[in-house]
Amino acid sequence: MNRFEYVSPRTFAEAVAVLAPKEGDVAKAGGVDLLDLMKEGLLAPRRLVNLLGVAGDDLRSIGHRPGDSLRIGALVRIADLAKDPTVRDRFAALAESAAHVATPQIRNMATVGGNLCQRPRCWYFRGIKFPCLRKGGDLCFAVDGLNRYHAILGGGPCYIVQASSIAPALLAFGARIRIVRAGGEREIPIERFYVPPDDDVERETVLAPGELIAEVIVPDPKGTTLSGFREYREKQSFDWALVAASVVLDVDGTMCRDARIVLGAVAPIPWRAAAAADALRGKTLSRETAGQAADAALRGADPMAENAYKIPLARSVVFRTILRAARRIVPGDPEA
């Protein structure tokens, strides 16, 4: 690692003021991905701005305003998000996705803001010897290389998959992100937070240098809302998802009035499966309609040489997640 200056501001306002709007300054929260990037030689900051020393509870709290919103501070630990009673009761898909992040040790260090801002886990991006598109090169090595874990939807010219475990659930719940910079702030829907590679191949998010996530705001769901999350991995612990799905359903009895289905680990951004939601809307929830929605979710998938297995796997995870969300009203074992 290169030498760097370490700054530990005492307030969030001071942190925003200290963080210069240029590439040499980097904010540090839990530091899980940051330290990996520095050890791998992909990041050499001139100054680290430590956010964990910031005083005040707003950045570390989960606040619920019934009928209005859930407000999650950017420094809330993933472990606390997974265990929060309100999140578990009213935002089940979000709690379940947080509970599946990495290992207990990492969940107790990693923060909500950090999880949303992870850089890609593509081995060509992480490998310092590969001058890939995302690092300013002129080639995505995954196209003709080892692409077992790469995108099957929305890929090109870069075929990374989005790394955040909680982003698909937040998108399914219609979350917004409040972003702060020196002299101002802005609030955007989470679906505008992530940047597709055909818009800008070198960026994953719209965060500009000098900007920080302050909080995530999730609209309070109706009392008739059900949700669920599932993912498949190669290993049960400390592994990245091969495919994942978050499902949010607004129901009237056994009829689905509205649905939002978002896939993870299959595309460079959290992937909203609009056709799958359309297949459920206005229908009675059943294994048959769940299967029709799962089929629709994978229409347009374009696998590469080694990752076609993701299509049936993703279909299965969508089918099971719909049944998991609707388990109170659809008879039978949702895991079958």
C-alpha cells in the first residue's frame, strides 16, 4: 500500500467538508471492500476520511414513521438491519437479504452505505494485471474468458454483476437515497443510483467525488404487503450469490394487486423484472402464476459460454421467492 493521510472527523458536516471533491480522498466506514481494493492495488488514496468516529445517532439509527417511511442511516451495521424488529416485521425481504450478507463477523462491521457502494467482484476487474474496460482499458476479458459468475441480463459492454445484497430488496420497496455533499444535498430513487455500463463503463453509482450517502428512505408498505428474499450460493457461508431475488407483493385476499420483483447477481445493476411483475398483477397467487412470472423474469437473458446455468437457477429463485412472500395465502410448501 502507498502512504496515506488518515482523518477522523467528529461530525458528519465536518466529514463532508473535509472530503475533497477529487479522486485522492476516500471515505471509510466499515472498510471491508475498501481494504480489499487497497491491498489489490486498485485504490491508492492520498487521504482516508474515517466516518466511524462521527458523533450523533442519525447515521447509526433505524427510524420508523408508521404510514410514512423507514429511515436507515448510512452507518447502520448490516447485522443491526437484519435484526431490527420493525424491518423484520414490515420489510421482511430487506431483513432477510441483510441476514445473508457474508458472515456474522462481516455483518457486524459492514455498513448499509458501504454495502450499496461495493465495487464489482469480477476477477478481471480485481486482477491488477488485466486492463479491463472498467479500469480504462479497451476490452471486457469476461466476454471470451472465464465468465461463470458474470451477467446474463443487461450486460455489455461490461458484464459485471452488481455486488450489493440489500440493493435489490430496497429497489423492490421503492427506496430513495439521500446524498450529501459540501454545500448541498439531493435525494434520488435507488433505481437511478446505479449506472449501467452502457451509460458509463467505469462507474457503478452516480456518487460524485466528495459526495456521501447519508440515509436510505423506504416508503412504509401498506398493511396488505408481503415480501420475501432468496438467494443461491455455491457455499452456505462467506460466498457471493450466484442468483438472488427480492419480491414485494400488494395483495387483496389471494389476488395480487401489484408486484415488484428484482433480481440480484444476474446483471450489472439490480435488475427489475418488469415482465415477471406484469405476469402476477391482477392474478390469483398460486404455484401456476408464480411459475409464469418466473418464466417471464428470464425472457431476454443472454448467457455467455459458462453461465447459462444461471437461467434455470434464476427461474427457480424467482418462483420460490414469490411463494415465500405469499406463503400465508398459497397452500403447500414454498420451498418445494
